[in-house]
Amino acid sequence: MALTKEKKSKSLESLKEKIAKQKSVIFADFSKVNSADLFKLRKELKENGCSLKVGKKTLVRIAFGQSGISFWNNIQKVVPGQLALVFGIDDEIAPARLANKFAKTNENFKILGGIFENRFIDRERALVLANLPTRNELLGRMVGSLSSSMASFVRVLDKISKIESGS
């Protein structure tokens, strides 16, 4: 169904607003994904500080072009009629992780690439981002390794003091 100029203008403004707020974007082909599954994905994305926007490829190309982010030459060969755009507003990695998780359970949802740090990334790099641990998990690992080192140091000092007091 063709969009009127007014609807296209509103859609373009909405896309540009999301692009301005984003920390990262994942492009996905969602054709043949049923609406109930897409609704579940939207809900999960919203809970994690992300959002999903569906847009016609021409409007998406124009919106990113007007925002100063060029990627169209890299992705135009694999783009279907409409794109699902997964925007990361709070977290840069969450869109890739959540889109990849959804793609594993729904083979009709295909990650095509994305925008990370205002540069285009291909599908493979988007999947690498998707497999990174969460921020909290990384912080937990760091705290664990720091406390492990300190605990080992304290044990060594304790043994040294016991050796010196026993001599």
C-alpha cells in the first residue's frame, strides 16, 4: 500500500528522531515473521531499553543520509522491501544480542548488518557483538578477578607472617 506524502513525512521524522537517540542499530529482514512473534520481540526490546521500527527501505536510506550516516552501498544488495530496525537507546550491545536471540528461535528473522559507533558493520560483526557478555556480567568478572588477586595476596602475607613468627 502506497503511503501518502504526509505519512511518509511523519515516518521520516520519526526515523530521524530514533536515529538521533540511538547508540547502535541492527538491520533485519523480518518477512514471513508472524505478527505475534514480532509483538513478543518488541516487548522484550522495550524491557531492555531498545525499540523496533519497521520502515520502507527508501525512507530508511533517506533518514540515515540526512543524519549523516552512510551505509546504503554496503547493504542494498540484501535488503528486502521493508527493514526491521532494532535501535539501542540505552545499551549499544543489547540490540544485537536480543535480535540474535530472536533469530535463533525464528529462522525467518535474519540479521543483515547494523550501525555501531556511527559506522556500518556487516552481519558477521553484528553477530560478534551479539555474543559479547552483558555489561553486568563483565563487571562481575572484573570484580571476581580483582578480589581473587587480593585474596591470594592476603594468604601469601599470612603465610609469611606465620613463618616469621615460628622462626
